[in-house]
Amino acid sequence: RMRPAFARLLAISTIISIAACALPASAKDPKNIEKKPAQAAAESFSTYASHPAANLFAEDVAHRRGLDADSVRTLLAQARKLPRVQQLMRPATSETAKNWAAYRARFIEPVRLKAGQAFWQRHRPWLDKAQAETGVPASLIVGVIGVETLYGRHMGDFRVLDALATLAFDFPPEHPRAAARSAFFRDELEQFLSLIQRTGQDATSVRGSYAGAMGMPQFMPSSWVKHAVDFDGDGRVDLQGSAADAIGSVANYFVAFGWKPGMPTHYPVGFDGTRLDMDALMAPDILPTFSPASFEAKGAVLTEEGRAHPGPLALIELHNGKTGQPASYVAGTENFYVVTRYNWSSYYALAVIELGLSVEARMRGLPLPLSMSDSTTRLRP
């Protein structure tokens, strides 16, 4: 995952799979005016067959992984440079204020809730099996797959080979972290080429997101290699067509990052203004650091359940745009931090958690739960 998953996503993903930018164009640029359609098409789909960096990369990968160099070069030569992928990776020209309420509303909505209920009902045996074997709640797995791809409806239509090659060798130079991101995508391209060589898949037929994430859970190639599992036991890992494999792989991902069975992901939190030290509470960011006692000593107010939590906590802050609305807060546990390893965004983490819980409530015929982040103003000392 890009998170080391998204970090997408969010990341963006986050988070990390929902970003989009407008195509920059200039009507005054004579180069744009004079290009003929055939020429523009050729430029849009130029291949990496004679790209010097791509050829050196192919030689290096083949040498280090014990692969046939000609086969790797031939495979990579089929990759096409995609300007659209470059556009989507360019930094936004203007910063948009983060808005938790708006972000949440994109996912906790009727279409996704209905699809989530249908997914849960259809695949209940696999969800029950994953929860029993790993301790990862079925609701969290349902939330992740729902946010990532709307339960397999939107898995991406970019050729993964093209997307990864474009970002590996032609990452937008104006991005503030262009060198680091290019190196990341070269690593992912290497993992993808190796995966294709081992599985015998047709590299040009594999589709995914513009960042190269694949399948229902949107795993990056490195996450596929490390965490994807053949959960249905049919002899192959299929994250595109097997909901069972997707379910088992999401659970396995969280286990790998330290999921603690039975531990809540977060608690409601309020504040005591007479002793509030917000700078100290926010200093560790989302990394759980404070015991419940030290958390409250700095002005946070917990429920009885939160005070009894056996591990460290972090104050999670979620902004609500520039509308004058106060930020929302929850007290995040180590399991909340684990969820952010899928996509390095607290907005993403709380969205997948709350989508899953909302689908579960719908399954049981219960009212949809309110967000715990709404309790900030209700909890007082």
C-alpha cells in the first residue's frame, strides 16, 4: 500500500487515491496550437523502449534479482509515458483547507452504505474467518475496501506498468519531493516487474490507480508482495477478482503493522480549558505517547472507558475547513496509529473506521452512529 500505503492516502490516500488536478494548458502557446492530433497522440503514449534511465534500470533489476535482462527490457519497453498521470501527481496550485465534515460525508453516504451492507452479507464467511484468525474487526476491513474502491467498483483503469514507469522516470520535477517520490516509484516498479515475472501475468493487462495501486484494497506492488494472501486457498493471490483474498490481505496488512486484537481505535475526548496545554498534547502528532493520566493532566478530558485504556494515547485533530467551525478531536490508540499505516492520514483512518461501523449498524438495523469526533464539545471536566 501506499500508505506505506497512501502514504497515499493522504496522502491522501489518504489518503491518498482521490486527488485530481486540472490539465494545464495555454491557448497562447504556439506549440499547442500547431500540434496535429497524430503528433499529440504519439507524444501522449511515447514508450520507454529507448529511455536511457529505463534501460539502465532494467539492467540493474535483472542483475540484482537474477532475471533475464532481455526479458525485463522487453517488458519495460512496453510501458508508455502518461501525461495524465503526471498531471495528477503535480502539487495543487492552491491549498485547500482540510475539512473533516466534508471528507466524512463523501464516504458515510447512502450509496456506499448500501454497497457495504451487500458486500458484508455476500462475504460474511470470509469476514468472520479473517476476524477470528487475526483479531482485525470485520467492520474495519469493510471500511477500508469501501473507501478504497467502493467494494471493487472503482479499482482504476490505468495500466499499472505505464503509471509506475511514468512516475519512476518522469515524475513531475516541480513537486517539492520529486527526487524521493521518483525513487519510491522506481522501487514499486521493480516490485511490479518481479511480481509479473513470478506469476506469469501479462503486465500490460494489469489495471490500477494512477499511482499504481491495485485491486479491491488498492495495494501497491510492494504491499502485494509482502502482505497479500491466498485467503480462499485456490492456489493464487487475486486482489482484483477474489473478495476473499482482498479481505484476508487487508487483515494481514494490519497484523503486520501491529494490530492489537480487542483494543479500540479511539475514544471521545473533550478539554478542560483551565489546564489545557494544547501545544504539549499536539507535539507528538498522531503517535500515541501519553498515558491516560498524563493526557488528562495536560487538559484532555476522557470518558471512563478512555481513562481505563491500558496503553498510550494521542490527540487526533481534524480541521473543519475555513468556515469558522472548530476542529474535531478524538483520542487515538495504538490501533488508530496502525490504521494510519494503510494511508498516512488521520482523516482517512477515521473515515474507514466510521464507514465500517456505520455499515455494521445498518446490518443490525440500528441507527447510524454519530462520529466520536462530535463529542469534543460535550465532554467537560
